[in-house]
Amino acid sequence: MARSLDGLVLSPVADQAPGQVGTWTRFTYHEENGRIWAEYAGGDVVRGHLVGTREGDLLDFRYVQLKEDGDTASGHCRSTVVDLADGRVRLEETWEWESRPGSGTSVVEQRVP
């Protein structure tokens, strides 16, 4: 199993669709007893939260966010935690909006301070 996500800051390696999370977005993760949660913000996203569970290297969570224009959105994501050769952590994600149409994949990686 990859190491704990607790206290790690991750960001996408590529921009998503306009107005969504992108390389400027920062996710601060927390983990305790198989539970995960994070706060995120950056770019058009004023505030976002995710909550879910971790079983081994698999994450299953729901997310909700507020954008600059006042729009809110929510969805579901499944991620695989991967330890990178340089010691950082990567999440390989498959997500889908639940509040509107759309789905996709993304990759977020641990930021080096």
C-alpha cells in the first residue's frame, strides 16, 4: 500500500475543461483510519471539498465545489494511489459529475514544497 495522504498537497498535472480544476488548483489531503477528506481551491474554484474512503491503494469519494461565478457542482471519483520513483505520490483518477453531465480522467501529483 502507498503511504498515507495525510497532510500532502497535490495538484493536477494538466488543466481540465475551462472553469474547472487545473494546474493552479491545490488539494490538501487528510487521512485517518480508512477515511479521507480534502479541501481544494485555485483558479475558478473558490472552495471545494471531498470526502470518502480508502481501501488499500483505492480511494472512493464524493466532491463538491463553488466557483467564482457562484456555480456549484458535485460528483464522484475513484482514484488509485501510486508511489512515484522520486518519493512523491500520484493519484490516477476516474471521475463523473453527478450534478450535471460529464466524466473523465485526471492525474494529480504531490507538490514539492
